[in-house]
Amino acid sequence: MTFARLAERRIKTWIIFRVSGFPVSSQSTLGPRRCLALFSAPANVVDSLKVGALWMHLPWNHTQDIAKLFKDGRVTDFSIRDKMVKSLDAAKDLETVAKKRGIPITEPFTGLGLGPVVVIGPTLAYYESLLPDFRCVPAARQLSTAGGFIQKMVEAVKSVAESWDIETLSDSCETAAENNSSTILAVKAAEGKWWFLTADAGEPALNQALDYLTAKGFPLSNFNFVQIPHHGSEHNVGPTLLDRMLGPKLKVDAKTKTAFVSAAKEAPKHPNKKVTNAFRRRGAYPYGTNGYPIYHFTDSPARGWGDAPVLPIYTEVEE
């Protein structure tokens, strides 16, 4: 089935949320319109709504290294970071609730499509190649601990100058394996208008998704809305990837598409100013949540929402 035909089916409402490291999508019957929402307790959401289908990765079904972390449905290895324990437990809870309610679970790998939503990454093969490097796997955990110690030794943040013509963002970006396993989605918002939802994916994962689209003959210029990956981290994107994803840098400041970045209200490093500058130079005007809800719509009324402030070209960025 072609990419275009996959996106022609109609559904009711989509809810897309994340258990850190484990993206999840569900088809619900909240109402007639598609929506995106973020929930802190996905299992409670699925247990409370009428859900027709659930997309989620089940890493414990692919490797014993992760499966053996669980006992009676909970993570029992206390050497794992607390954040990862909560993520694994939340994902397992979600699977348990879905099975209890008879909700079909499908793992979202490249090519899966329903209604206006199409999975463009990761492939099953790429996902399974990443699992040995998840930071909850013993061997990867040792490397992660060592890397964290080295990073803490370099705490001083230096600033460098940028302008419209000076870009300091580097192609030497590295992303954790569980982030590269994120589900990457293309969503058809209207005829010729698509949204590119990147989650926490980094350069190799995003390039594979773009390879898939290119092989299907999909024009990347159809994306009029783009999610800036992983809170705007400089470890996820570089200039070469952005040239391919958004188009080359423009000679003058002009908006060709919209880019949203999710960041906490007081997160000094998110979004990274190098990254938002790079998006804006390529016509993707960046808007940050900074702890507040923002709304993007296509071919529908503003419904009382005002204009969000676009992030500027910063003249001083983190080195």
C-alpha cells in the first residue's frame, strides 16, 4: 500500500502522548476532531476512555535483557535510574490495562498507518538494533554512568555569537538509543498540508524516516508543521539534517512553516538557542511552550487563541 493511500482512511480522535522513552498513540472516541494531548498517567487515560486501538513499543518482547528486569509486572533492578524505572513501569502498566480491556496493541513501525496518521520510523530492524544500547540494559548502563560523570565535570556554559549569517550548530550530534527508538509520525492535516512529529528522535532515526518518505515519492515540502525534537536539544539535529528536513537556509527572514518545541517553564538549556536559530534560518518559525499550552491549527478557526510569540534569532548562544 502506498504512503498516500495509507493516510486516506478516516478515524475519529487521536491522542498522542509519551512515557519517557516509550511513545504511545491511541485511537479514542472523544469527539469528531483530531487532537494532540499530553498525559502524565497514560494507563489512567486508557482506562478511562473508550479506546479502539493502541500503538506502543513493547521492548520486553524483543530482548531478554529488558524482559528480565520485571518481576510481577514491576521493575525490580534498583541499579536503574529512577526516571527509567518509572518509564518502564508506566509502559508496562499501560500494556496491562490495554490487555485487561481487550484493546488491541500494535507496535508502531515504519509503514503502519491508520486514518491521517502514518508511522515513518523506526523500522523493526532499526528498533531492535537499538535495544542493546538502551540505558536500562546492563552493558549500556555502565557506559551511561561513565559518560554522565564526564559530563558533570564540564558544567561551565560558555556563550558564542551568532547572527543570521553565522551558524554554530554542529553535525556532530549524538542521541541516546531509547530516544532514537521514538515513533516518528507524519500526520495529514489537510490536502497538501502535513505535520512532522519527531518525538525525541535524533539524526540517524530522522534520516531513516526521511529516506522512507523519499522512497515513497513524498515531497518533504508538504510539511507545514514540524516538531523540534527532544525539547530543542542540540544533540538531535545538525545543519545537514535540517537542510534536508526543512530546506536550505534562507537569505532573508521569512516564514515558510511552523515549528513547535516543548520545554519546561524554567529549563535553561531547553530549547537550545542554536537549534531554534537554525530552524528559523530555514523558514521554520519556532514557538516554545515554556510551560504553557500552545495551539496549532490547519484550516479551522482560532477558537479564541491569540498569537504565540515566535522565538527570535538569538545573537548569543550556548557554545
